[in-house]
Amino acid sequence: MKQGIITKVSGPLVIANGMKSAKMYEVVKVSDEKLMGEIIELRGDEASIQVYEETTGIGPGDPVYATGETMVVDLGPGLLTSIYDGIQRPLELIEKEAGAFITRGIDVPALDHSKKWDFKATANKGDEVSGGDIIGEVDETTLITHRIMIPADIENGTIEEIKNGSFTLDDTVAIVKDEDGKNHEIKMSQKWSIRRPRPFKNKKVPNEPLVTGTRILDTMFPIVKGGAGCIPGPFGAGKTVTQQSLAKFCDAQVIVYIGCGERGNEMTDVLMEFPELEDPNTKEPLMKRTILIANTSNMPVAAREASVYTGITIAEYYRDMGYNVALMADSTSRWAEALREMSGRLEEMPGEEGYPAYLGSKTAEFYERAGYVECSGSQGRLGSVTVIGAVSPPGGDLSEPVTQNTLRVTKVFWGLDAKLAYKRHFPAINWLNSYSLYLDNVADYWKKEVDEKYGEYRAQAMSLLQQEAKLEEIVRLVGTDALSPKERLVLETTKSIREDFLFQNAFDYVDAYTPLKKQFGILKCIMAVFHETNKIVDKEGFDFEEFLKLPVLEKVVKCKDFSHEELEKYEELEKEVTSSISEFGTKFSSES
């Protein structure tokens, strides 16, 4: 239905008159090419529209068509394995219809509505249900069972009819009568506004770590399932490789990866690599539990803003089924730049560094959608969405607004350091600047599932790394010879922690992923060297150079190469460390 007339075009911003009956965030079609846009400001009968496609050739006098709907995503079986653009248009389908480039105005369905899925009912006729309750299942992939839920707007109802069989997404699989006697046809797909968080009963305190297989993250700065974290860092420090490694190896059941304004070649690597990857837990293709959203830097800037909301809404949908979902947003700085550009074109009062004054609230709104929750419905399911956002501060300046606003609302900070990257130390996460506020949350899990002393050894290792930073200042001024044997021991131990534990090769089959028990095994052997040597280092005649030649130290350096199943080797190595260093200590007299 034609509604308005364009009066002004400024890049992705279009101003139209005659929009008196329009609503905020309503989706409209701009010009006869039907370009998708969204209303972001209303003044009288004048609407400001951000267009998600290139506006070249659009001018005053062109029509604007109302749809009466807000920006929604299509949710249902078929999401997994898909590759979408920022507004949930499947790129593979676009390629079939329009070739290598996205044609303006192209309108393709997000899900295949002609494909039939085998629906298995888990509820029965006569059951009382409410919004969020699961009534059936579909085997979406061999890894993930798609659970069909009652739409959230149905508060209380009774199943009048439900059937098993093979259905398309548009077929009715059940009929539910609500309290007012109205019948609702339940289909296998539903639509949801991207700007409205999906409901849940209540948020719970998360206490289980998201195991990533990356030692510096899991042991030093853990994140929990349902937590929020950020990875700020300068160009070339490894944000994208870290995000991709998290997506490949973390123990979340469903992965949503958003390439928001990233370089095309980086996103191409993801799109080509992920379909070839094997899930380390199931040995099945990783894409069977992954959804990719590709919105590269050459795509229209307004769509970047939509892409993060599209991704988080899909993540919440799988959370509501009772799954643990991990969302990687790379990078939220590009999203903030899109906000800045649109704000400038709207002539809003700029905030710090030209970003809109509402940057902080928008950032918080996004990260607050993470959480470990009791899902809607009467079935008592628990699910989580973990959000990890990369931030690309210009010149690596962590005091800039996007980084600072992100740090206010996230509880894990993995700060990438260009100096470490130049030294080829990866992941280039600075252990002195980074932090995690979830240590207390995961302490009981570590004690129960890994080892009683995990948290204790982790704290000791961090303390030694902080001591190393102070000792390095002394070494720069007066050299190593000025250090006492105990101080030299600290430097040797931290060198081992840095090079044998924190350094990890993302391209090595064994080293790329380390289970928690193996991480503790490596750390335990390194700390055993420190503890045993600390008992004898002050003895008269202790020779540090001779100590460094002990064969057992070479074994500690190589212990991370043990296979994941050979955990008993760490027990044996710890005993060998204790006996070798004790025997070495018998050569010297008691403390002078």
C-alpha cells in the first residue's frame, strides 16, 4: 500500500512525507524497486527511514510503501547450517536467483517453506499449555533437535488437536484453544521482532564455565554460560582468529557467528572454512550447529545495525528450547560506526567522538540480552545465551567510547595487545590488563569437575605473572645478575607459564584445543617445579645454571603435547618433578 513520497535522500537515510499513520521501527519499501527500509524517526507526517540497501538512483518524488510490520526474523527448522546477510536473507538462495552480487530489492524467504519436516508430537490432546511450552520436535540436523514451541503471546490454553507427520512450515501441526475460547493454529515457524527481547521466566546466577579449549581464557579469565565478554584490540592482534577459535571449539550447543562490518576476505575465510570443519565433540560437520550472519564492510551501513539484533534474536530462540547458545559478534565497533553515521545524517546532537548520546544504552541493551535463564512455559527448562563481542578501537586506544561503554556492561575483558602479537605470542591477550568477574561463579565447578586445587594454582600463576612485571623493570635497569635466586626462579617459572601454558597454536591439531583437566595437568606440572625448587633455592651453593639443565624441565616444556586422553602422564610427571628436584637439592647444605 502506497503511503508516502520521498522528499530527501542522504546516503542510506531517506526522508518521506505523508507518513502520518506510520509507526516507529515499521518496515517500509522504498521506491518502485521496493528497497527494504525501517522508520527510525517520526516528526508529524514526516518519517526518517534507514534503508538497508544501496540508494543510488532513488530521488525525491519516489513512493514509499507501508507494510504495517516491524523488522522480524523468521524462526523455525532450517536456520542451522544457513548463511544470512544482516537482514536474514539467505546468501545461497540469493546467489542462485541473482548471481554473485546481491540485487537491490531482492526479496527471498529466510526459510524454505516448501520443504517438509518430520514432526513428532511430545504433547497430547487435552494438555494445558502456555507460551514457550514445547509440543513437538523436528530433527533439524543430526546434532540438534528443533523443539516446536507455543508462541509467547498465548498465555494459557488447551491442545484441541495435535498430529504427527511430515509437514511444511506453513502447515498447522496443532490447534490450541485459549482461555477466551479462541482457537490458535500452531505452525512449525514463528516470527519475532528483532528489537524486542524474547521473554523468559527469570534470570539465574550462571555457575558453569563456557569451555573454549583456549588455556588463557578457560583458566585465567573464564566466561560462564550466559555471560557477556568482550575482546578489544588493535588491528592485527588476533580478534577474528580468537572469535573463530571460540566458535569452533567452545562447548555451547548452538553457535551464532555475526560478521558485522568485517573485511570481505575475513568473512570469506569463515564462510569457506566453517562448512569444512569438524565438531571436536561429535566429529560431525560444525555447520550442523552453526548459523552465520555475513554483513561485510562493503554492504550498506544501515544493515550492520540490524545484523546484531538479527543474530541475538535467533540465539534467544534456541535458548528458549533449552540449549546453551554462544553468539560471536565481530565487531561491535563497526555496528557503533553505523549508529554514528545514521545519527549524523539525522542531525542529532553528537556525543563523545561523534557517537550518538545513546551509544551506552544501545550497547547495554544488546549485551543485557545475554543470560542464563529459566525459559518461558511450565516445563522448567534452563537455557543460556553467551555473548562475546569483538571491539576494534582505532589505534588500539582502549579509552575510546565503544570500548568503555562495552566494559561497563560486560564482566569479562580479554584485552589483546599489539606488542604480544608482534612477538608472535598468540592468543595475544595481555594477562596484566585482562580480567574476569566470574571467578567466584566457576570456583565450585572447578573443584567438583576438575580438581580441588585448580583455583589455587590459577591464583598462584597470576600472582607470579604480576611479580614478573615488577622484576622486569629491575632487569632492564641493572640486569639479571642483580636478582636473588628466588627472583630468578620467579622469572623462570613465569617464562614457562607464558611459553608453555599461555601460548597456544590455533593451527596445531593437538594444541588448538585443550580440555579443562589437561589444562590443569599442564599448570600443575609447571607449578610443581616452582614449589619444589622454592624449597631448595635458598640453600648455600645452589647453582641455578645446573638446575636449568635438569632433564625433567625439558619434559615439563613438552607436556602440553600429551594427547587429551593421557591425563595419567601428568600425575607421573608431577611425581618425577618432585623426586628429581628433591634429589638435586640434596647436593647442597641447609639454608645459610
